[in-house]
Amino acid sequence: MRTNIEERAVSLARYIVENRATVRAAAKKFGVSKSTVHKDLSDRLRRINESLYEEVKEVLDFNKAQRHIRGGMATRKKYKGI
């Protein structure tokens, strides 16, 4: 079962890097929780593949920096009725 978890971590990482996806989008695509995605990418992936971990970290840091902007746009859209 351990190899399945490692394979999932690598698959999640590749999906996020290729699509510049958010944790939420990756969780939905793979049918797992956001907590699982975070655990796979922050802990497990670092031990499995350091270079892929660094690529994923860049995407996640970018998404984190943009989070407040996305939230503001969603709120604006909600109240404008768009």
C-alpha cells in the first residue's frame, strides 16, 4: 500500500505543476481531501523526489500569494450578480 501513496503523491505533484492547479482543484480531481494533498506534497514528496517537490513548492507559494485576490474577485462576483 505504501507504493500507492507514493505514486499518488507524485501524480498530484505532476498535476499541480503541469496545470498550475490549486490544492483544492487537485483534491477534487483525485478524489481526496485537501489535507491529504497537503500531506502528500509537503511531507511525502520531499522524501520521494526533491526536485519535483521544489517545482510544486513554487506553484503552491504563487497560489498562496494570489489567494486574497481570488477571494476578493469571488466576493465581488457574488454581490454583483455575475
